[in-house]
Amino acid sequence: MQAFIKKNWTHVLAILIFFVFSMMNFYPAMQGKKLNYTDSVVGMSKEVKDYEKATGEVSYWTNSMFGGMPTYYIYGNYPKDAVDYLSYGSRLFMFNEIGKFFSGMLFFYILMMVLGVAPTLAIFGSICFAFCTNNLVLLETGHGTKLNVVLYSPLIVAGLLMAFRSNKIIGSLIFAIGMAFSIKGDHPQMTYYLGLALLPMMVVYFYKYMKEKKLADFAKICGFLLIGLFLALGTTAAKILPIKEYSEDTMRGKPILKQEASTFSSSSVEGLSWDYAMNWSNGKVDLLQSFIPFAVGGSNNHNLSKDSNFAKFLRKNGMSTRNGVQAPIYWGKLPSTSGTIYFGAIVFMLFFISIFTLNDKLKWWLLTAALLTLLLSLGKNFEIFTRFFYDFVPLYNKFRTPNSVLSVTPVIIALGAFWGLNEMLKNKIDFKKILYPGLGLVIFCFGFGLLAPSFLDMVGMNDARYAQMGYDLDVIMDDRIDVTRSSSFKSGMLMLLALASIWGFYKNKIKKNYVMLIIGLLSVFDLVSTNLNYVKPSKYKNNRSLQQKTQPRKVDTQILQDNDPNYRVFDLSIPTFESAISSYHHKTIGGYHAAKLQRYQDLIDRHISKNNMDVLNMLNTKYIIIRGESEGQEQVQRNTAALGNAWFVNTVKIVASSDEEIEGLNDFDPLGTAIIHKEYENYLPSKSFEKNGSIKLTSYKPNELIYNSNTSSDQLAVFSEIWYGPDKGWKAYINDKPVEHIRANYVLRALKVPAGNNTIKFEFQPDSLKTGSLVAKICSFIMLGALVFFGLNSMRPEDKKWLKTKSV
């Protein structure tokens, strides 16, 4: 063991540095504290997490949002396999941000080793990649799954590069493990964007192998990579199969209706509608924040000093600034933003210089991938480009928020920056190739800081609303100018210092190791100082403080006094379909999710948003929360016409199409009539029933509902539960015997109930999950077995000898 450590001490030191650096940045997490997330992610998963904590069982269905939906994109505690435990090991089995960021640095370090970068630069590069400001913004806002995929991305790139540059088998296996981690990271959009960014690399290598007349070798490598990809998909089958099944029924799936209801409806197109998908498109000026962190203000709640103009304005109007000052400084083209997507001034400059200095065809991949992601982030603001991807590139129109594509860009920028710097210091080149692009960026930064207030209006999209709130826009404008100017000057100065240190090396005035330290430390300082705007120790809260954030309001407390908890709430006091805050306390008909069921979105567009009371009644909407004159004065209205958990109907109305099915909800009596699509006509023995008896919910779990019915004749029961099927998880039983159930009223479930006293049970047991779990275990065993076998065979003889040595 000592011999191994002695031989690999630089790598051991790197791992130690990564651990210490991650601990230093997130040490409150070790004290049991957590970040005070600004998004409503907590409300989404509250019900199923509480259920798992209380019973030890995992529910893959929640009734807390949109009447009910699968939890695959919300909280999926899927069956574990060997790859999961390997992933946990890469985090040192620390399931917090310390472990996450450690793994991100470790994987980027592996990537740097594949490219032969000096360990010192590799260490600094790994820190700069993991602590890219956007990663901290994702952490602060609770986008943990997105962050997972971003931090796993270097392992995928490392595997690809190793496959093409040295060892196609080991490289393909590393690629497979990286892909498995990424898919299990649970954000398909980020994995997809990373795939788009990697496609130009394949083109570069195809051209290289074609030019060398080695296309057969290229085909072999691609074959191994495809095997690796299939293995990765196999190890994630427990997640992929249910998600694939679910996605067909979401807003990203095929349309159900022929007639479009609204601008933002996606029911008439396959995938998301253009307007809905293009929300959060960067403006061209937003891209400047790639290397000037607050070029357009940073965020809608930007931290300002107590000497700022806005702070003085607050004090002048009798408001305290003791707990800090936040102001709407952002003036870019996004509707709102929680923070800047900043790669680092020095890191970006080094990347830019590397495009001119690297003597490797791979630089064309770096350039193309960076440009591709930057341009795609413009979305509707570069429509001619984005339209091509939206209309013709498979799956692209199933994702929204174009600016989020920049979450995968840091691995490209940091790779090019530190690989390029390594080559500049290893092989001296014409310094003009370094000076001109670097100095050009320096001049741009200083010029933008000086001139931007003169030729840009700096008016934000929400300024009219801020004026209505009583803010002095002139004061805000003055702070915007100050923030933009100081941020630009800081970036320019940091770039200049880094450029000067490289010049000193080329003039033999500074040693190489000192240059590495100067540039590395400056780069880390730049990012860490910027990141403190988003994540710092004071942002962490203990459990008591976090619980205060989710304390029920007066109206929530009033509703929760109901002895029967199985009802739904319609909260109009918040953005009903853009917030999951109410879902923390209630089963709601609103919520927040980008992949809600298409049928439910149709219901929102055509009925719920228009306050169709018949629809609200059939959803068992017992309480409606309305706004008061001010925050804290919300009022609750009880809806006495809510139909309850289940009821019998007299009449069945058969309709010929889905459009007729949903339109029929405009004028019907849900208590007496069930609207049934003709596909279920043979299920029904009669179109009318002699309504009698009773049906009542007797037991509730998120994934299991039990009812008791007592009737003198056969009945058709309608349940105020969301339809998801057929055969996609919900299974019905009468007296423990499996029975078929159908869809009613476009979104609900219906079931034939025989005469007599019966126990009816609905249970959510997706077969796709069971099948996927078995496939995942088999593929993970094959993948890791192959990695161990081929890894041992490719190791150096002396390392094999050490491995076989047993400790005494």
C-alpha cells in the first residue's frame, strides 16, 4: 500500500484536496444544516417522503399535485444495483453537496489525466469546473437532479476520449459508467443536451479516421461505445422503462386532442408547444455573463452592499438593511433568474485563447460544442437557428427553458481552458497567438464596463411591476450601472493578471510552477468570490428554521382541521400551476411540474383555468383558497358541492372522440352522468343504471386506495382519481380479484361494481418497474465485471504485482 501511495502521491493529494475544498465550502452540511431552497421542490415530494419514512415502503404515485401523478420525475427511490453503490462510492457515501461536488472534481481530474494535463493544473481545473457559478445556483435553488448530471459529465467525456485516444475497451466501459450515472442522475434534459454537445466530437474523430483511412477502426470504437451505451441504458432500466412509459402520456408525448385550446397548450403538437418550450430564452446580452458574472445584473434578487443606492433608498423609507440588501438588478431578457451562468473570467479567456493555440483537431469540437450550447440558449431570440432543432432534431421539442442548455457547457469550457494552458506551458508557441485573443477580451471587458450604460438602456422585463411596488427605478438603474461596471472591471483585471503571468513565463521571468499556481489561485478566487452571492454558510438553516418556512398559513390550518383528509384544494392565492407550495400541506389540483400528464394539462387549459365548477366538483375540490388584500390575509371557501372520493352514476354518455370527451365537460352533471369514450363501449353492459346504495373510501395510501360499496344492483362507480393507463401501474381489485377499470370524464377512473357488499382496491404496481429492476441488476453485473476484468488485464505488471500482495 505504501508503495502504491508513494508512486501515485499526486493523485492521492488531489483527492485529499478535493475533499478538503468541498468540506470548506459546505461544512454546515456536516452539522445537519440544509440550504434554504428558493424553489418549491420540497412540496412536490412531501407526501411520498413522509409515507416512506412512516412505512418503509416507496410509493411511485403521489396525490399531492395535479390531482395525482407518478413520482418518476419527482422522487424516485428506485431499486438499487451495483452501479448505484459505485456512484455512492464516488461521493464517499456522503449524500449531500460535499459528496456531490467531490465526485464532480474527481471525475474532471480523471478527464484531465486522460488528456495528459499536469496534476497541478488538473486540480485547479477540477475545482473550477465543479464550482462553476451555475452549479452553485442549481444547488441553492434545489435543482439537485440537474446538478447530478452536470457533475457526472466529465466521466462521460473522459470515457469517449480514452476510447478514441488510447484504450477502446476501458474507455467504452468508463463511458458506460458515466452514462449510467448520468441517467440515474434523473434529469433526462441535461443528459440529452450533453449528448448534443458531444456529437461534434464524433464528427471530428470520423473526419480524422477517414483522412487516415482507418474507418474500420472508427467503426470498432463506435461499436464498443454502443455496447457501453446499451449497458448503461440497461443498468438504468428500472428508471427508464417507467419513465418512457410515463412520458408517452405527458405534455412531451403525442397529442390527444385535435383542437388547440391556448397559446401554451401542447395538446395539438407532439412535444411542447413553441411558446411554452421557449420560455426562459437568453438574450444576446445575457451571454456576456459567461465571462462577466454580473454583466446584466446577475439575478432578480442580487446582493448589494449597505452603501448601495438601493440600500440608502430603503433606509430613507424607514426599512431596515440590517439583514442585508437584495434588489432586482437583473436586466436581461429572461422573465426572471436566480443567478448568473458564469464560467469564470480567466477560465473563459483561457478557453478562448486555446482555440487559437491548441495543435489538436479536438479543439474544433470544443469550439463547435461551446458555440452550439451558447446559440441554443438564445431560444426564441435566435429563432432561425432554434426552429431547425425544434422541428427536425429528435426529442428537442420535448424540453423547455433553452437557457438551461448552458448547464452542460462548463465541462467544455474548463476542459479547453486547462488543457490549452497545459499545452501553452509545455510547448512555447508564438506569444502573439496568446496575446491578441486574450488582450481582446480584456479590452472588451473594460470597454463594456465604461460604455454599456451609454448604449444599452438596462431596462428589465419586470421594471413596470417594480414601479407598481413602489421602487424608485432611477435608484435601481444607478445600482445596475454600478454592478455592471464593477463586474466588468473585475473580469478585465483578472484576465490581465493571468495574461501577464503567462507573458512572464514566456519571457523567462516566472517559473512554470509559479504560473500554474498564480492562474489556478486567481481562477478559484474569482469563482468562489462570485459564488458567495448564492451559497455561503449563512444560507444554511437548521431543521427548526426550515420548518418555519413550511409552516402552514392560517388558511392551511383552517383546512387541516377537517377530520376527513381525503379531499383536494384549489389554491388561487399563489401561481396555482407554477408552485408546489400548497402541495406541502394538501392534496391539490395545482402544483409545479414540467412533465405533468397531458390529459390534466388539457383539463387546466379548457376547464380548471376557467373555473368550471362541475370539473372542480368531480375532482373533489372541497376547499378553494383566494387572495386577501395582503399576504397573510388569504381566505378559504368551502365547496359543499364537491362530489367526494367516489359516487355512482345513472347515465353513461358515449362519445366518439377525445375532443368530444373533454368538450362534454362544459355542460354536464358529473353526479349523474359519466362521459365515456367509445373505446370502452363494450365494457359497459348498459348505458343506464338504477342508482342506489353507497360507496366510501375506507383506507388511503398514496399508492393504494380501498373502498367499500353496498348496493342492491350492479352500478358504475366514478372515482375522483386521475386516470393513468391502461396497464401502466394502476390495478383494480374487487374482493381481491383483479378486474378491469376504464376512463371516465376524460381524466377520471370508472369501474363496474357488482351488487352486494364489496371491497374495492386500487393499487399502483408498475410492471415496468419490476422488469426494469431485473434488467438493471444483470447489466450492472456485466458492466462492472467487464471493467474489473479488462482493467486488470490492462494494468502495468508492477501494479498487478502490488494488487496481488496480501497484507500480513
